[in-house]
Amino acid sequence: MGKGGKGAEAAAAAVAGAGEEENMAAWLVAKNNLKIMPFKLPPVGPYDVRVRMKAVGICGSDVHYLRVICCSSSSLTERMKDNVAYICLLFECVQEMRVAHFVVKEPMVIGHECAGVIEEVGSGVTHLAVGDRVALEPGISCWRCRHCKGGRYNLCEDMKFFATPPVHGSLANQIVHPGDLCFKLPENVSLEEGAMCEPLSVGVHACRRADVGPETGVLIMGAGPIGLVTLLAARAFGAPRVVIVDVDEHRLSVARSLGADAAVRVSARAEDVGEEVERISTAMGGDIDVSLDCAGFSKTVATALQATRGGGKVCLVGMGHNEMTVPLTSAAIREVDVVGIFRYKDTWPLCIELLRSGKIDVKPLITHRFGFSQEDVEAAFEVSARGRDAIKVMFNL
């Protein structure tokens, strides 16, 4: 990660430091190629801490950087018939290791959903001590730009974010990180739950942006990991009724078990939007005040825009297609507000409290666990990439 250096410079430092007690990390070294190799850490600064990683989850973005998928239109059609998920729509033809405009150009340590145990604290860190269990917020903003000064540090253009090129991630034995971005976990919150604060933060930030509350009927497009944590967040924010939509029946069954009032299976065909909006509206049984699109495809956004009531709000959470064709004019004349989110801000304290109080339980989302060997890392990413029954894959280091 961030404090551990960038790109080739850190890779060289890793080799140079191999004579010391080796800190190992999972490096993305090429397309479809992860290697556990040494990762040299910088000295702990006065306001830094050194953390031994204990739990690191795999995010979709980690998989997308690693897995290069090239689908012909015919093979794409065949995969869509299987309703494996929207993943095939996401990468119709990917030639680079990238997510949106973030491109991997040199070896990078992967991972950003993490929690661990403090092993060293800088002289200026007073709120943490050696042995504390902490969840880590993965982005270091500049605190000088207008976004940071205005309280929207998630939009900082100089953000140093775990495993976002060229900044290294946290799938390592140890990392160095600013102490003010490490949040102490209560005794009844596990390290795995602490690592889940990162994806949960996306759902919490989305619900805040969309003004979800006790009078808000909520539609969630997509029952992948982010859709499911957004479901949990919407419930915790008091939404009286939540309907969730996906192409995959297994994911919908998980959503039902987590408290969705209704789960609607849809197709991947754009021509089905009109009929599906009718079914979604029937399942809601009233107005859809807020739609949270956690997939980010033309069809899911079009469905959300059409299903949301006049004067309602659509929040764009997922980042599937970079460019989309959607019915904005019909949404505009109904004054449907469209807002976006990018990561999150000021969410860790609330997420930890929601976990501590039992208002949110993320444990059912952790479906697979692996150790930290070369074999485990390869197998874990294979499981995460296949989708289906894999929701959150977690490393226990």
C-alpha cells in the first residue's frame, strides 16, 4: 500500500530488503498472474502504525485487475444464457488490467478490505496501542485540496488508495498505515467483520447519498456483494421495504435470507425492461422512492430510472460500463434525481457501531476462507472470479 511505496520502486526495495525478516505480499505481476513475494516496508513515521494483517477480503476490483477476460459476442451470449451474473456484461472485451480509468502498468500488491493487529505505533499516535485490533480505511487523502477541506475527501484527486494503481495494497503479512485511518474494534466484533467494514462502507455511503430513511421504499439493482451490503445498510437506515433484483437465483435467495422483502429475478435482455419494471413495482407494492443501482450497466440503470417514482432518486453505485445508453429524458420530465457515489467518507465509526450493536450482521456474507500461501491465493481468486455461491472470499493470514 500507500505508505509502503509505489510500483517498480517498491518492487526493487522488496528485493533489496530480502535479507531482513521478510514481509511477504501478494503481487499482481502480470495478466492473470499473482505471486507471493517480499514487500519492503518503510519506517514507521510519528503518526503511523505497523499492522500485522489478519483478515483481507477479495473485492471485485481486485479480481478485475487480475482476470483478463476476452469474450466474443457469441460466447458472451452463451454466458448470458446461463445467467451466471452480470460479470460477462462487465467485460465484453478487456485488453488491459484496469478498472475504469485506473490501469495497472507495473507490479502491484493487491487487496484493500482489511483488518489486523497493531504491532508498532509512532510517537505521535495516542489513540492506539500495540495489540489493538483495528479495521483499516484504505484511502489516504491529501487534506489540502478543496474536496478535502470541504469534507468530501473521497473525491481527493491525490488520493493514495490501497491497490489502486500505482499504490500498493494490503494483502501482506504487515503494512504501515496512518494511525488516524485505523479504527479500534470492540471485543464483540471479529477481525473478519472489521475487514468487511470496507464493502459495508460503500452501502452506508450510498444510503446517505440517497437519503434512505424510515419512509423510503428502496429498490436495489444487483445482489452481488455490494448489493447485499447495501441491502443491510438500507435496513439499518430504517427503510420499511426493500426489493432487490438480480439475474441469479442463488444470490436472490441470499438476499431473502438477509431481509429483503421481495427478490425479483430478471434477464440480461434490454427488451425485457418494461415488463420487469411492472413486476418490480408489483413486488414493492407502493412507490419506489429510491433506487440504488449496484451493478452499473445500461439495463440496470434504465430499469432503475423507469421504476423510480416521479420526484424520487436513483443512486449510481456500481461501475460496470464506462458509457451507457439510458432513458434520461423520461426521468428528467419526472424530476428523478440521479446521484453518484465514489467510495465513501467518514463511514468506519458508523459501520463498527452497526456491527457492535448487532443492527448489521455481515458474517453470512463470508462464504469462503483461505490461508496465505501461493496455492491459497491462486485458489481464492479463482473462487471469487467464478461467482455463483461465492459472495465474500476472505484470507486469514
